[in-house]
Amino acid sequence: METNVLIKIHKDLEFIKQKVVVIDNELEDISKDLHIVRPEYLKKLEKIQQGKFHSFDSKEKFLEFLDNEI
């Protein structure tokens, strides 16, 4: 009886080990995707007014806005 309990505990621990390895790999993949924000982007974000939205008729007008306003 005691042996059966130990075998069950062993199987559970092996399962948990496998899950930890999977989680560790996923975290590694996520951390590879994270990048430090460049300082110039932080400055641009500070200039954006919260809740203010613009619409543009063309890509050129949008790019002009980005160059001048942000």
C-alpha cells in the first residue's frame, strides 16, 4: 500500500517536472520577444494626447502628420 502511494507521488512529480519545463520554454520564448523601448519612442508617446484621434484621407497625409506632430 505504501509503495503504491510512493509510485503515485513519483508519477505526479514527473508530470509536474514536465509542465515546469514547458512553462520555462514558453517564458524563454516570450522574453525573446520583449525589447527595450527606444528613448525617441518614449518621447513620442509623451506627446500623444490621450483620447485624441485623427483620420486621414491618404497614407501620405498620415506620414506627414507623423513627421510634424509626433
